[in-house]
Amino acid sequence: MNTPNAKTASAVSSHLKTIETNLTQVMQGKQPCMEYDGYASCPLVVSTNRVSVQIE
């Protein structure tokens, strides 16, 4: 995915679960069993001095 909301920490964290499972499967000589579901989130900045809200 090449969209900005797919490059957030939330999206990366979700994708790492897939990578970890698939890498473990391959290291055990098995076929990868999981696919990335395309999860993404978009931070919504409400002001310059406040924490943003995550939109999922």
C-alpha cells in the first residue's frame, strides 16, 4: 500500500503481526498462512498543541 494512512504506527503494528506469523511459518518449512488485511488508521490533528485522535 502506498497511502499515507497505511504508514502510521498503528498500521505498521498491525502488519508486523502478519510478518511475524509468516516468518515463523517459513522458518519451520511451512507455507505462510496470513495475509495483510490492509488495516490503516489516520491521525486527526485537532490543534497544534494537542495530541491527535486516531481514526480507524
